[in-house]
Amino acid sequence: MADDLAEMRVKVATACRILARQGLIDGILGHVSVRVGRDRLLVRCRGSDERGLLFTTPDEIRLLDFDGEGDLGEYTAPNELPLHVETLRARPEVMAVVHAHPPAVVAAGLAGVELRPIVGAFNIPATRLAAEGLPMYPRSVLIRRRDLAEEMVAVMGGHAVCLLRGHGLTAVGQTVEQAVLRAINVDELARLSLETVRCGGTLQDIPPEDLAELPDLGPGFNDRFLWRFHEERLRHEGLGLETQPTTTKG
């Protein structure tokens, strides 16, 4: 169990670094969590020597229960812990939650630019997410209370991503990799949508017959290969993490 937790701490810390490297998280705002058992989670917390999400360490990933109690030590749980807890509580199939602040997603929401399935083979996962629907939670608030988190979860329903107006997004997955890459794909779709509008273009859904031709390439292609790319790029830039960190108390 201790080895499993150590490995998962590295993965969540790596997820934070990837999101920051991709521009979905700036500075110290945003967090990633993963379910541990029935009612606990590992979540990115903040300590006195906070350096930002791009430099997240495994020690900053703490094990808490759904009431926010656990091995915090010198760290503080994120204010928006209820966002993670209530999502995991309401959706037992979800194993990982990402909360990020992608500027393109925020700008698209404020400008009234709806994220639609406008591209095809260029980014199949993004197109599929848009075709399935990207609901918008309309309140621009810090989701730091259970009632606010329950509101967001209700808006999100069974979707993989919920946009948060004037705030960012929440993405979920059956793995950390899946949740992170879903957030990245929605960010890419937002960037393309904004650039199209900026160039004077009109956003148009791809035809249904083209959408039907887009295959689901599976988790190996959609998640594992892309995750490995992002991990290797972190290593190339001197930001990679060891797969076996120093043992941290569970």
C-alpha cells in the first residue's frame, strides 16, 4: 500500500507539472486529485514553501478523507477541496479530478464562444468531448463549500468536463492520465475556437457523417502515448520526477 501511494503521489505531482507546462495552470492556482479506496483521496496541497504547480513535489500530494482530515502535516488542503470530494462522492466511476484555470477556456466563456465539435481528425478526443456536451456552471465563485460543489456536480451530470464561467474547468477520468488529457484537449479546442473567431471565421460543427467516421483510438493512443510524451518533455526540460520518490507517511 505504501509503495502504491508513493507511486500515485508521483503521478499526481507529474499531472500538476504537465498542466502547468501546458498553460492550463498559472502560478499556484489549480489542483489534481485521485481516489484512494472508498472515501479517501490524494490531492495537491500547499505548504509554506509553495513554488507553484509547475514545481509540484510528491510531498505536496497529501492523503485525506472526504471530510478533509488526514496527514496534512505542514500543508493546507485546497480551499476548493469540496469540488473534488463532491465529484468523487456523487460519481463512483470517477477516479481522478482535475481543476484548472485555462485562460482560453475562461475567455471563450466570457466572450460567448461555445465550444463545439468544429474539428475532426485534428483532435478526435476534443471533438468527441464537444459532441457529447460541455456544460457550463454559470457561477464565477470559489467552489469552497459543499453546497456550491453539489451545484457544480449537478450541472456537470455524467459529462467528462464541466466549464466554470469566469473560472476554469473541472475534468474527470477513470485515471489521472485521462482526466489531465481531457482538460488539455478542451483547452486546445478553446484556443482553436477563439483563433477562428479572431480571424473572422464562423464556428461550424463538422457534418454528422464526418463525426461518425472518427474512431475511438482507445486509451493506449488517447492517454498512454500522450501522457508518456508529456512526461518525457518534462524530463527533457529538467522538470521530470523520479518514479520512486522518497517515502512519505501515508
